[in-house]
Amino acid sequence: MKHLIAAALTALTLSGCSLVYRIDIPQGNYVEQKQVDKLRQGMSREQVEFVLGSPMMRDTFDPDTWYYLYEFQPGRGDKERKELTVKFVGDRLATASGDFPLPAAFTTPL
């Protein structure tokens, strides 16, 4: 009987020793390739913001550059980071660069 009680107490004690839960942490603007595929040279700032959403950062010293950053840290696993930089010339989209390939139609006029 003593062994049964000792085993039960040991089982109850060890059941509280599970791994600590770690939450997933998404930060920034989640941008998908299908959104980037809609970008065209010559789009206005409003059109770009409609397609991609508000930028994560607007450069204080260069207001013609917008940054879309996304970082995802799963509770257990490797961090994922995506970046897209959009540049304007004369309030029109000139270039886009980052972790997403530009569509073949990017240079096609609107």
C-alpha cells in the first residue's frame, strides 16, 4: 500500500513539471506575394497603401521610402522575418525591393 501511495504522489508531483507554454509573437505588417503582385510602377501613394496597408515605418529623413516589416517568433522554433521596401519619386511608385520577387508586370504602365 505504501508503494501505491508513493507512486501516486510521485505521479502527481511530476505532472506539474510540464514544459512552459510559449506564445507565438507576430509583429509588423503581414505582406503576401499576391499583394506584391498587384504593385505597378507609377501607382500613387494611396494606391500602394490600399494594396499593402499602412507601412510599418516611414523614414523620417526620406519620406519617399516606406518599410513593410514582418517578424514572426513561434513559441518554439526559428524566427521568420520578411521585409519589403517601397520607394517613391514624385509621389509615384518607382521601385520595390526586399524578400518578395517583383511581378513581371511591375514595369507595365497603369
